[in-house]
Amino acid sequence: MPLHLGPFVRWRSGLVLTWICLFSSGFTFTGGEHAATVTHPLPAAFSDLLPHFLVEPDDVYIVKNKPVTLTCRSTPATQIYFKCNGEWVHQDQHLIDRDVDPATGLPVMQVKIDISRQQVEKIFGLEDYWCQCVAWSTTGTQKSQKAYVRIAYLRKNFEEEPLGKEVALDQEVLLRCHPPEGVPPAEVEWQRNEELIDPKTDPNFFITVDHNLIIKQARLADTGNYTCVAKNIVARRKSSSATVIVYVNGGWSTWATWSACSAVCGRGWQKRSRSCTNPTPLNGGTSCEGQSVQKSACTATCPVDGGWSEWSKWSPCGADCTMWRSRECTQPSPSTGGKECQGLDLQSLNCTSEQCPQTASGAEDVALYVGIVAVALCLTLLLIVLVLVYRRKKEGLDADVADSSILTTGFQPMGIKPTKPENSHLLTIQPDLTTTTTSYQGTLRSRREVTGKFSVSNGPLLEPLPNGSHTLHNGKLPSDPNDFMNRLSSQTYFKTLPRDNVNTSYGTFNFLGGRLTLPNTGISLLIPPEAIPRGKIYEIYLTIQKKEDMRLPLAGCQTLLSPVVSCGPPGVMLTRPVILSMDHCSDACLENWAIRLKKQSYEGTWEDVLQLGEEVVSEPYYCQLEAETCRVFTEQLGRFALVGESLSMAAAKRLKLLLFAPAYCSTLEYNIRVYCMDDTQDLLKEVMQMERQLGGRLIDEPHILLFKDSYHNLRLSIHDMPQAHWRSKLLAGYQEIPFYHIWSGSQRTLHCTFTLERQSLSTCDLTCTLCVWQVEGEGQSFTLDFNISKDIRPLDSDFLLMDNCTPALAGPSAFQIPYLIRQKICSSLDTPCPNGADWRLLAQRLKLDRHMSFFASKASPTSVILDLWETQHFHNGNLNQLAAVMAEIGKQEAMIFLVSDGEC
């Protein structure tokens, strides 16, 4: 009987002993701790075959705490055992399954084992955990491939995350991504706006072998949030989103054709335009630089109206006893749209009997005369009939209305003599208020419920303060100023606020109001009484923004006319409009300008909130434009600027020209700096401070130049220098500042430098003429004659900066009119008077009648008028002049201005 060779495995003290014995069929050997059963021997035909593996163990990963199973399948095999990391796996841990291949009749053996996380962790860090199976047959053994068992994981943090970018259209974009460490290594995919990116369907995307995403040519549709996603069998991780913005820079379209000349006759102007639509700027792309409108002078041929020539001579008398003469429209002939001649070009006249040829009258003449007589008779009869009918109707009507006086007795006029007012001598001129009362809407009422007029003759002059005490602040914060600015700029909306305290004022205010002022800038904020609700205390600031830090979107013929001013904080509740005052540099001719007030929104965009001349009284903004100052009434604090758009080439900005030179010069070269800037006090202050740091001094008084929207540049030149002692190092005959640099207002302090060279250090006397002019426009000249080393003229820059007012005032100290007196005036003038002696006459006397509709829209028109007066006359206000106006109106309240502050 054939013998079977089988293994016997014995485990003791970590040693593996294999006994191979020959046994007869069915013989069982038992010994030691375990027993092995000897299988049936292989058929003789297959006894010489080595085992080969049908299934070998593969690499596996342990996910969390779930064990993994390794499988090994071999034929022909009598025994299969697993060896892991060089040690045999215990027989009890094998799960054995035996079968016979029906095709070959060979025995098939399958063995499985489970590997737990704890088994792998025992050798973690030393080497990889591996297992392989060994199969026996009667001929010999075979080893399978090694299967590695690893613990799977995926860390949370990406080693490199994608970063957001702003790219131009058609530009290549590279987004980097290094996924977290993991076993098995993580697979990477990309998402745009949470949708999977498939480079196969969209070839514009490409994912590199190191997991980076490349957008070959950025399209507008590629704008979005991109996310790198890493995943393996354990987890799925997403990076932070990277925002990619594909922007489009604006491009000009082609110029349109020139418009018709604006003048019908003589010199005018024509314009052509282009738009920033080729392409239109998108997603923050830059707007087109340059002008959207071009203007050019033109001369229109004047129309020539036609004129008659002299009449021709009369023609001979014809057979019809008529003679003719004519004239022609040729002196001059109408041209270029001129009018044709008016009148007849042919005239006829009956001939006298002597000139008319004699002809025999016949039957035709007789018939004519008979017809004329018949028509005359018919007309006579018709006239008689009409007269009879008219007389009959008149007699009937007189009978019916014989007593018609009863119908008119209710409408008899009554003579009423108006009573003369007691103070009629003060109302020397009665204004015509018919034009202003028609625009008034709503009911006029005082701020306080007053049943009658304010009377001075009876009762106390001044009413007591309301119950309760109120603390007035002087506008200076108890906290540190730097701490206040840091707290403001830490908020999102205030990050663009300047940190310097020089251009910022702030204070704490309650219902009594107050005033903030930026000294030497012409900028102030008046907070009227009752503008802040009672019981509220606000910390309010006022600051000026530098134009280079705050670029406004200007297009076409638009230009910045004022500084950019911020007051806040935005969002505070106001019950009455505050008044923001700031300088402007327009020539104040509204027929040449379209001036708009712009306000920056919370999103950072600039919006038009008001156009001068088209104000709507129901809106929270109103503006009064004076010669050099703009007064903005606003019920919402924020960031404001005045922008003008020229409507014709006559529109002009006021430029201030300043000349500076070194206060001390020890070299042969001597520099004269000419500043050309907008005529606003804030820019003057900035130049003065800058020159003080440079060691410069003003060498002549400032000049004003009107710079027109004519697209012509500004030229500067120097002349009349003594050639024997001085020479100019300027190569050209003049220097030039481009028109757009001045008109755009983007550069605050444009200047040119003239470098002069003297022949020796002993030359100190300088005489010259410096000219500044706009090509084909207005110009100014400076005549200089001084000693550069001993100049003692009182032109120090400090004389231009004399405003030493307190930056913040709160309560009554901020106003010229005492609070209680103000209440008396308002209660007296707010109530309409039949003779017009109310707030309307006050506005007319103060030359504010253009704003009647705006005043009438307020609950207390008088208080708004007094607010405006306080703003205009804070530095030079004269209460006696205001008292005189009140006396002219006929209100005895004018006497209260004579009450001293101590008595109040």
C-alpha cells in the first residue's frame, strides 16, 4: 500500500519541529500537545507533481479595528500552513477547506487566517508585518508571495493647500495641493463649487502627477471656489476652498463719429465718445484709462437768409387791363439752412383807362352785370331776416331776468381795511412769498407743542430747562487717542481709516449736539441740538482720506472736486440731519457742471446719492453749494466726496499755484518748486507740512488759476533771468503737466521743479518771471525779485494756517446761539403767519430762499435755517446782525441776543 508523507507540527518554547514519517493508510499518530491527521495519499499518476497556488495572499490594510483575512489555495496539496514574520501560525488559527478539482481529480486545499490590529501593532515601527503560505505535496513544498498587512490611516491636515488667486482672462492658473499623509496613499480629485472636475470632459483642466490643478486658459466660467479632495479606504478630507477670480480689464471701443457742432452759427464745440466695453471690465478688472469723451472746437457756417432783389419794371398793359412786375430771392440767395424770402415774387396792377386797350362790350358784359345785381339783392334780404330774429330773442330774455340782482347779492365786494401791525415799521419790505408757498407740503409745526405765539410782553423771557441734569462734554475723550483710533480701525468698515491723529477729530456727544473740526482743512461736522436722541451718547469721529488711498471710479469728463471725508460711525441713529462742510474746487457755475454727491456703501462701492439742482427733499441728503464750500445735510454718517462732470469746455476747476524754494542754499544749484493742486485747504495744509520737512519756504503769495476742461495741458516756463549770473538747467523751453493728471485729481500735489544754477556762490540776487498757463487758456505769472540768502519777506508758511480752533466742542460751547434762545426763536417762527413774518422771511433775509422746499419738509424749518447759519458763521458770526434780521422780520425775540451768557 502506498505511503503518505505528511508534516507533524509541534509548538514548544518557540521552536517548531517538523517530523516527517511514513505511515500506512489510515494510521493515526498522537503525541505531545497536538495531533496531525495524515491525509489520503495522492493518486499515483499525480504523485510526482509539485503544488502550485491557485490563490495567493494579497496585500491588505486594516481599517480601524476590523481584522483582515488572508487566503491561500493550492493544488495538489496535502497541507498548507501560514508563516507570518518568520514564525509559523498556530494550527488552530487556520481555517481549512478541502475539495477535489472535478476536471483533473486533483485535491484542492484552501486555508484562511485572520490578522488583527493588535498583532500588527506589536511590531509596528520595526518592520512591515507580512505573511506567506507554504504548501506541501508528496513531491515537495512551494512558498507563496509575501502579503503585507498594514494599518490604514489618513491624517487630517493637508501638507499644502490651494491658495486663492485673481487672474486675467486667458491666463494660466496653477493651484497646488499636497494631500495629507496616509496609508494607502490618498487619491486626489478637484472640485469647483462642490462639483467634480473631470479633465476628460473638460480638457481645459489638467491634474499633474503631484496632484496640482492647472487651468490652461482662464475663462470667466472658471471663476469659483476650488477644493482639493483627498481620500483612501479610511477617510475623505477636503482642503479649504481657494477662490479663483477671473477678471477682465476694460478696453476702449472705437471712437464714435463726431457730433454736430454745438453752435448754429460761429464758433462752438463738437464731441465724440467711446465706451469701455471692448471688453467691459468684470470681476474687479481695471477700468479704461483715458477720456471717454473728446471735445474739439468747431466753426459752423452761419445760415444766410434770402433777400429780395429790386422789382423789375412794369410790363406793358395787357389786353385784360393788367400789367405785371417781378423780383427774385437772390440778394442774397438762401444758403446753409437760411430762410426763404417772405412775400410775393410777382405783382399785378390794373391799368388806367388810358393805358388799357379799348374793346367793344358785348352780350357777355351785360350778363355779368345782371348777375352782380342779383347777388346783391339776395344778401340784403338775408341781412334783414337776421336782424328781426335777433331783436325778438332779446325781448324774451329781458323779461326772464328782470330781477336777476338776487343772483349776485351774495357776491357783492366788501371793503375791509387791514389792521396795521404794532411793529410794521420793522417790515419795510413785504416779500413775495407766493412762489415759495406753492412748494410747501405738509403742516408747519414747532418742535415743541406751543398753543400760541411766543409773547415777550407777558411771562418770563426764558423758560427753565427740562427736568433732569445733563452733563456736557468738551469733546475730548478721556481715553487715549491712539486707543480710540485702533479700536475704530480694527472694525471691518474702518480698516481704511488713517491712523494719524493729525487728520482726525473725535468727541463724545449727547442730545445737546456739538461740532467736530479738522483745523486748517475747511472740514467740519455740525451736530445740531436734538440730532442725537435723548438718552443716547455717541462717540463720533471726523477724518479725511488721502485720495491715493481711496480711488473713486471716475469716467469720462468726471473729476474729483473735494476731499474724501469720513464721519461716523455709520449706522448711528439721528433724528435730524447733521451738516458736513468741506471745500470744493469747482468754479460753482452749475450750468457748466453736473455735480454729484457720492457715498461709499458698506460693500465698498461708490454710489450717487444726490445731484445738485435735482435734490429731492424726501431723501436723507441735501447739499448747498457755495463759492468755495459745500454744505451737506445728511441723516446718515459715512464716507462722502463731491464729483463733477463737465457739460461744456467752459467748466473749470480752481487750481492753487504755490512757489517754494530752499530756506538756505549753500550750493550753486537753486531749486524752485511749483505746486499745481486743487484749491482746497486740506491740500494746502499737506503741501505746507511737506515743505516744512523739506526745509522749503514760500517765496511768493499763492495764485489761483482756472483750469478748463479743454483737454489742453498745463505749461510752466521761466523767463527774464540775468544771463550773466544765472542760467536754467532746463533743456526745453517749458515743462508740461498732462491734462489728465490734473483733471482726474488722482495725484494730490503735482509739482514741477526748475533747477537754476548761479555762476558763483556770491551771486544771491535773483530776478525772474515764472509763468504757468493752460494751452489756449488762462495763465498766471509770478514776478520774483529777492535775495536768496537774506530774504526777510514775511511769507512764512504759517501765515496761511491760522485756524487754531478746538477740534471738538460739545454742548452749548459749540454754538453761538444759546440753546434756550434757539428754542424760543424756533417756536416763534415755525408757526406760519398770514403776513409772512415767519421762517420763510428769515430764509429770504439770510439769502437762503433757494432751499425753501427743503426747509419746509422738516418738522422745524427754523431750526434747520439756524443750523446752516451756525455752520456758515462759526468763526466770524455776528449775533447782532442776526438780531437785526429778526428785528426786520418784526419779532421782538431780537432783543434776547443782548442777554449775556451769564444771564442765560
